[in-house]
Amino acid sequence: MATHPTAEPMPRSRASRSGPILVPLLFVLAYLAARFGLESLRPGSMAALLVALLPVPLFAWLLVSVVRGVRALDELERRIQLEAMAVAYPSALLIVFSAGLLNLAGFRGEGDWDPPRLLPLIFLPYWLGLALARRRYA
Amino acid sequence: MESRVRVLRVERNWTQAELAERLGVSRQTVNSIETRKYEPSLSLAFAIARLFGCAVEDVFIPPEPERSA
């Protein structure tokens, strides 16, 4: 039987230093600031444009921290996340397209496309996919 | 694919958590490999074999290929 020298422990990738709470929190705060700020600004003005784009850099930071977080996961955890995303991404597309078609069909409501209203619908399939994948490998 | 990870781990009196720590993976990963719910990547399979001082084919035994009649 061929043998190999005993392995050294494999170093795990470094997790994001920004922390899992801080970056999303800053993004939500920037979004809320922009949302309430826009109420007092003239639509179409340069100030309104700048305030509307205020959360974008924070969202980019959020995106980077999520990618770093995924890279810090081990291979099974990555697969679980991939399977969760495989449920979440098509489901989110289905929700958005169905909502658009329902809008065209005349079923409109005030604030239908408001992110706070859409977010639970987008996250629900992700949580469902995550629960199914975790159960599969438990 | 048959896995001898549990046997080799128990022989060394290691817990799943200890093995996971040595490999730099989660305990869930070790458990899933032992219960054959998850087949590790080639690099992890080699790391496991190296840790146990075995060849990879002594830890993970592939199924016999089906022969056509």
C-alpha cells in the first residue's frame, strides 16, 4: 500500500473582515436614508439622482463581502449555497416576470415594485433552497 | 463510492470535529463524507488520504464498473 506523508492541517480561507452584519446594515441604512431623502427632493433633479445612487457603493461593498464570505466557506458549504441559489435565482426571475405580467394584465397595486415588498418574495425561495440543501447533507 | 473515513478516524480515536479541524473543513463536511451523502473533491480526498497516511484509493473505494453482457 502506497503511503503519503501525514498532512498538515489545511488552512481555511480567511472570512470577510467586514463582518456579516456591518455591511448589510450600512446598506440598509443608506437605502433608508436615500428613500426618505428623496421625498423632500424634486424628482429629476441632480440632487435626487445623487441621493438615489447613494446606496450603490455600499451595495458594491456588500457584493464584495458576500463573494469573500463564499470563498471562505468549505467545499460542502459552497455546494449547499449553490443549491440554495439554484432554487432562489430562477424563483426570483419567476416572481419578477410574473409580477410584471400581472401588472400588464391590470392587477396593479400601489408600491408593487417597492424593494421592501419584493425582498421577502426573493429571499423566501433562497431560504427554502437552503433548508432543503442543508437537510440533504445533514 | 465506498468511504473508509469513519473507520480510519475511529482507529485514531479522533472525533469528527477533530478531523474537520485537521482538514480545515466543517464537521458537517466530515459527517456527510462518512455517511456517503457527499463525495469530496479530488484535493480534499487527497488531503484526507495524506492525513491518514494512506493512498487515496485505500480511503475511497470506487464501485466496480458495470460490464456489458
